[in-house]
Amino acid sequence: MIIAKSNQMVMMDQKAIKAYTIPGVVLMEHAAMAVCEMVPKGSQSILVVCGVGNNGGDGFAIARNLIQRGEKVTVLGVGNPLQLKNDAKIMYDCFAHIETGLFWYEVCSEKKLDQLFQNCDVIVDAIFGTGCNRVVSDGYLDVIGRMNQRKAYVISVDIPSGVNSDNGKIMGVCVKANLTVTFTLPKLGNILYPGARASEALKVVDIGIPQKILEGFVFEYETIDQDTLKRLPSRRTDGHKFTYGRILIIAGSEDMSGAAYMSALAAYRTGTGLVEILTHESCRISLQCALPEAIVRTYQDSNKSLEKVFETLNLDNYDAILIGPGLGQSDVAKRLIELTLAQPSVPIVIDADALNLLSENMDILLASSAPIIMTPHVGEMSRLTQFPSEAILENTIEFAQAFSKSNQVITVLKSHRTVVCNPEGFTCINLCGNDGMATAGSGDVLAGVIASLVGQGLEPYKSSVFGVAIHSLAGDLASDNIGRHGLMAKDIIEAIPKIMMENDQLND
Ligand SMILES: NC(=O)C1=CN([C@@H]2O[C@H](COP(=O)(O)OP(=O)(O)OC[C@H]3O[C@@H](n4cnc5c(N)ncnc54)[C@H](OP(=O)(O)O)[C@@H]3O)[C@@H](O)[C@H]2O)[C@@H](O)CC1
Ligand SMILES: [K+]
């Protein structure tokens, strides 16, 4: 699903109004009618709270349409009514001709305010939409506080008032909604935390912006959701094992052979034809027993042993390389990264320990000419950038975009809302997955899935986007089966083939 920035929304509305001569009030009326559809019929009493911008204009039109439908409606205006202008003023005037209760906050007694909020079972929040540009204060603060105390069903128009539509930040306080009805496309603030948490549900409705206008825009942001995999190319039916990719997974160390196993198995389950593992000698037997389908090559604890292995290993023969899961922090691991990044053309997925080692010497990354995907979690990103984790967590998109641009890599920044971006600034935000997936080995699985897709010939950015989708949808399926508490990385891997099969069936 495409996501819009607020300036793009304004441009689209303006283009519809100016170039396509669709009057603004027509768009507003469509918006209002779409919201009315979501208001439960036969409510006891509906309170529509309107600001003095265009979001408030929507509110006045909603109130009028609900009255037309026979509902009992009261309107509370907040702000200076003299600021109402253009379409919002027209909608206010249309509403003001109807004999019904309209109260302005500034001239409302405390008793009347209490009464308005006590008597309603539905509240429509039309205070601020995409125009909320500063910290909420004064009367707005009081009204939003009252809305949040009330146990009514709250519907926010376009975005919960108080959420910044461009970054999801809360401007001091925001409305807590049961449902948000947003127009044309979701805005970043509808999708990003903490703003996304302000509404339990989100519905996107069409208000009549011509499709041609949307086609004329370049949207940098998209969600990763249930529909993402519909675009995954279908598997060739006439292939042999090398058609589906030969990948090298450089992973595992004395204490962590499991990480190599998780990545390799996940890659096979995602469809790779042949997985080879390069690991420490101590992991050989356990890996061969656990995953006999994989070819296992090993090195010992010395750079000399490693260089000997590399003499016989031609990295150009692989379609993709994954380096990092459970690799450890030894000098041999450091050398492994240098040797791997020195090859010029095979795409490399860099994960876990390899990220930590790289953070000590970013010059290796900058010198590499190979296509690179990096999959840090917030802590690893903190080590890579030297910024505190808290700052990164608050601005995942900005950090991922800046990292991709300055290092010319694809970044998969893992958090409760994983972000994938490329050096050109195109960004996908993951809406799937669950907290049960925050478990050991889950990252190894994701890295294996992405490496598998790259190895099957998909372009690195797409592989990362589809990889995050497969991983999180598999996590959701696993949690449907066994719940979130005891979910383990193995359960995610087990669900991957089912997700791929269901997707094939949908696309057939
Ligand atoms: N025909 C159209 O164009 C369509 C528009 N549509 C609708 O328009 C919405 C966008 O409208 P918008 O741009 O007028 O902004 P909106 O969110 O109403 O707020 C602006 C007002 O709030 C004020 N204000 C802001 N922050 C504040 C604060 N913290 N504390 C106090 N005041 C604050 C700000 O004041 P100012 O900065 O001017 O002093 C201004 O008065 C969009 O979300 C959608 O619902 C749809 O119907 C489709 C057709
Ligand atoms: K709103």
C-alpha cells in the first residue's frame, strides 16, 4: 500500500481542484459521506468536534449528513470561528443553516462542556488533520483530554488530532480513536509509531481524486502488508537446482552453530536450490547431522587456515552470500569479512556479528563494490552510526534512509516496525509480524530468507522487501497456530513454505 506525505496530499487535492476542476467542497463532501458510513446507525447521541481548518470543514459536513440520516447530533467548535475560510467556511455555512446544537468551546460553560461529553456515545474527531503543525495547547488540549476520558466510540477524521501526519509524532497530546478514516492514501503518521498506536483501526477511503493524478506522483513510501507478496514473481516450473540459486552462508562459531542452521534452513524453505555453509570446524558435525541437504565447508582458528579455504573457494560461483549469523568476534571472523567484501560483484547480506565487526572498520564497507544489504536491529545500528539506540528508535526511517544513502547499501532496520530502504530514498514500512517473533534466531531466519531471494535472482531491494514480508507473515501464521508466548525461530521457518504456497495459490 502506498503511503503519502502531507505535502503530496495537499498537491493531489490541489491538482484535482485546479487541473481537473473538481470543486474542493465536492472532495470534502465525499470525505464526509465516507466517514458517515462508518458511524454506527441509530447511535444515542453523536458529538462532532470541529477545528477551524479543513479537517473541521469535514466535521461540519459530517454533522450535516448525519442529521440528514436522522441521527441526533451536537457539534462542538474549537478555535476561532473567524479563521474559518474557503471550503471549510462553506461547509460551516451549509451546516449553520440547520437548526441544531452548535457550541463553541471558548464561550461554553464548564457545565455545558461536561454535559456535551457525558451525553454522547459516539464522538467524531475533526479538530486537526494533516495541518497539525505545533504542540497542542489551551482549549484544544482540554477538549482532547475530555474526548480521551469519555468512554464513547471515537472516529478520527483523516488522522487522530494531535498526531503529526509526516512522522507519527504526538504533538504533546492526541486523540485516542477506535477508528480512523483516512482519505485517498494513508499518511506516514497513520502508519508510524507512536501515532499509529493512537487508533485501533485504520480505514482508507476514496474521495474522488482521479486515478490519473495518483499515477503522476512518485511515492517514496510503501507499506509491507498482506498484499505485498502478490508481487512476488512466481517460481519457474522448468528449473533445476541451480536455477533457484546457489548461496553461501558464512555463519556459526564454536558456541553458535545454531545460527548457521537457522539461516540455511530458512533459505532452503524459501526456495533456494543449493545452500553451502562456511563455518568453524567445531560446527561441522552438528550442521551435517541437522541439515544434510547443505554442503558444509570449514576453517580453523587461524587466518592461515582461512586463507587456504579461500584458495579453493571461488566466491564468484555463488548467486548470493550471507555473512554474519553467529559468526563471533574473533580475528578470523574479521578476516572473513575483509575477504568476502573484497569480491566485487556477488550480492552480500550482512547480518549480526558481521555488522558489529564492520562498525569497528567502516572503511571496508565503503571500499566494497558488491551490492550490499545490511540487516541491523536498533542496537546494531547504534554501533554502526555511534548514535544512541533511543534516538534511532524514535527516528527509524530517517536513520535507515541516511545510512542507505551515505553507505550506498540497502538497509533493513529491524524494530517493531521494520523499515527497508535503498540509497535513492525509497522506503517500505512493515505492518506485519508480532512480538512473539522477538526471539533468538528470528534475525538469522530473516537474513536466510533475504539471501535466498537474492540468490534466486531478485534485485536486492525487492528481495529485502519480500524477505521482510515472508518472514513476518510466517511469524503471524506461526503465532496463529501456537500463540506468541512460546513462538521460536524454528516455528517461523516451518510456516514459510505455507506462506509461499498460499501466495502461489492466490496468484494462480
Ligand atoms: N478541499 C480540501 O482541501 C480537502 C481537505 N481535506 C481535509 O483537510 C485536512 C487538512 O486541512 P488543513 O490543511 O486546513 O489542516 P487542518 O488539519 O484542518 O488544521 C489546520 C488548522 O489547525 C490549526 N492548527 C494546526 N495545529 C495546531 C495546534 N497545534 N494548535 C492550534 N491550532 C493548530 C491551524 O492554525 P494556523 O497554523 O493556521 O494558525 C489551522 O487553523 C485534511 O486532513 C482533510 O481532513 C479533505 O476533506 C479532502 C479535501
Ligand atoms: K482528526
